[in-house]
Amino acid sequence: MAYLYNNVRYPFWDEEAAAASLETLDALIREVPIYLLECRADEEAVRITRDAIFDAEA
């Protein structure tokens, strides 16, 4: 959550727009799978990533 939250800009000067932004972020988090990937350059890392992404769609 912290990684995603820190990369979204909110119009805090407009309370209604800020609330709408947070609601949109909440919906995004609930509906879209989010992964934190750390760099590891080997075949096992590729398999783990592939399985996590494509098996989730099955």
C-alpha cells in the first residue's frame, strides 16, 4: 500500500476531489492484483513471476 500510495498525487486543496481520489485508489487495490517484485535475474524468478501473473488469471 505504501508504495502505491506514495506514487499517487492527491488534490488535497479540494476535499471532495481528494476523497474521490482515495475512493478510486481503494477500488483499484480491491480489484487489481498488485505485486511487489524485487530484482533477481535467474530462471526461477521468471517462473515465479509468470506463475503468479498467469495462474491468477485462470
